[in-house]
Amino acid sequence: MDGPIQPTFSDLFCGVGGLSLGFQSAGFVCVQAIDHDEAAAATYRANFSHPMRVEEITEKTTLVSTDVILGGPPCQGFSSAGLRRENDRRNTLVRVFSEQVAQQRPSAFVFENVEGFLTASAGDRVFDLLEPLIEAGYQIHLRKINAANYGIPQHRKRVIAVGGLGWVPTFPDATHTAYGAPGAMTPVRHLPFCPPIASALDSLPEPGTIPPGNPSGHWTRQLSEIDLQRIQKLRPGQSMKDLPEHLWHESYRRRAYRRVRDGTPTERRGGAPFGLRRLRGDQPSKTITSGAMTEFVHPADDRFLTLRECARIQTFPDDFTFHGSGGQIATQIGNAVPPRLGEIFARSLLADLQCHPMGRSVDQHGGLLSFLPTTGSGMSPALKAVCERIDVSFISATKDALSMEQLFLWR
């Protein structure tokens, strides 16, 4: 007797396949994956057997019909870790993703991006995402989350949109509370605590000093004398600002003493970047980025994290192999969606699809079902302005009886 039909998906801007791995683990079948980066493609192909194409994705890219389309368009144009170039062509790839979904009309889509997506270009990127999809008939949840609230051992704030074509999708509830980041504990105090970084790393052996290491990527370079001095002085949770000034990086020193036009020190405007930080073993890690190997110090050992430790914090299994130079691999790991987070959203969507016919055509209007733009208690002026635009354009027309606060929290 045949088993249940497995829904299919396409992964656009797939990178090394964090979302693909999560959806595959939940029972979905990948029909196609596409990315323009050759190094990421080499990693993807080494870990998956389904088709993967290397090409630039545009509105004219030919896709095979699937039940779900996933996508995380390149975020460097508006990442808080980048230079935020307003004219970066990668910013427009959000529109490419939404128009591809609107054209293909899958039963559902999942979109993921950095938190800076919400305020980029005064909210224009949010409109690039929502306008084509709502017009096509998708019912959408758009929320900022912290991965630690879903049991990922890392404070990783991301924006996720989930949409159903003519039906209301579920947005998975948080499963964990966490220390160490604004908003990670307040709304979910009754939940179990997120596993700390120590639990993600404790089964690894001592890292080697020669690549590739065992498991692959678990090796570390010998520290320079000054880096060793810096690291030895850092206690868990401390960063470069806690070190004597003679041990600061020169680049950190310039940023720490930089003055803005009105003469206010930057440390009174949010401070300089951390530069160097020893992680706390009893809390989730800070966000793993491409610079984690030279910025994040092991909670207990006097060394930087290894590539494999970064991959573990991102919830990649040890048999997931990465290809490319050390810098390319660090970028691949830092840019990826944690597979375990992807699996949580995949299982929620799978349950939804079992209740709704797949592949049907729907003519009704779409809508923004919920909009949660922050994981904390406050908003920046830029985010408030975006919220007002969202309210006027997508919410007020259908829910003008509710206050803005209710709308943002409405589920």
C-alpha cells in the first residue's frame, strides 16, 4: 500500500542548504535548488542528491512547479553586519523572489531574511515582498523571531514570512525561553530554557591544529602572542571593551573613539562593535556570522571557535561537509538558516498542507494575517515609521477597528 504523498519544494537562493536540509528532514522532497555562488553550490551538491543549478535568479528564471517555494535572497545589502548600501542590486532580489512565487503560485511559501530587512530603504523591501504576494492571493504571517526561542543554541534574530495561497497558514509557536538577548525571555517565561552553547559543543573532542580536523572543520590555528594575551584576560560574557586599551585591535580603537558630526561619542549611540567576545557556556551563543572564527572565543578554552563548532551552533550535523576556502566556508555557515529551525517550520507547514489541497488555483484576495516586527519591548524611530506604512497599506483597510499594538500582536 502506498504511503502518503510527500509534498515538493524549490529552494531559491539556497546557499549551502540549511532550509533544504530542514525541509527534507521533515519529509518534503526537493525538486530544485538554485544559487549563484559556486562555492556554496559545491557544498550543496556534496550533501544532497537532488538537482541544484548555479545561476543568477531573475523574474524570468524557469522553475519546475512545486508545492512550496523557499527563499532567503542575499541579505548583504541590508545586513546589520554589512555596509547597508542602498543601491546594492542584491536588495532587489526580494522582489525577484516574491514575483517568482506570485507567478508559480505554489500552495505555500517560506521567506527568511535578516532583521535589517524590515527597515531597509524605509520599508521598501517589505513592500517588495508583500505587494506581489498579497495581490496573488497569499495569506501571510510576517514576524521577527529569535532562533533561541525555538531551541537553537544561538541568539539569531531573523525575519520569517509564511504564506498560504487562499488559506491561513500556521506560524509555529516559540518552544523555549532564553537568557542573553532582549525579548528572548519576556513573552515565553513559562517555556523550558533553550539549550546553552556548552550542550552543543561538549561532545566534540579537542580540536586539532592541522586541517581538516576530526570531525571535518574542527581545527584551530596557533594564536599570536597578543591574541593569546587578549583571550586569556577575557571572562565569559566579556568583550574587547573590557580589555586594557593597549590590547585593543587598532580598528576597534578607531571605532571606539570615533565622533559623529555633533561631537557625541559613538559609545553613547550604541557603542563600537564588540571586536572580540568570549561566549558564555550557560547561554545560547551570539549570532554566528562569517567573522565568528576570529571574533568569538570558546566559553572555556583560550582559543577561537572552530568552523565545526560554528556549524554545530547552527545545528548542522557533523557529517554535513563544507567545501571551499576557510573564508568561504565561514561565510557559508554564517549565512545559512539553521537546519533545525527550518525543520520546525517545515513540520508546521506539512501539517497545514495535509489539511489543504495542494496545487489548486485561488482567485480570492490575499492579506497580511499578522505582523510582529520586534522581539523586544521597544521600537526604533525607523521601525515605527515602517510599521505605520504597513498599517496604512495592508492592515487598516480590513482591521481598522483594532489598535496598532493589537494588530502587531494579532495572530
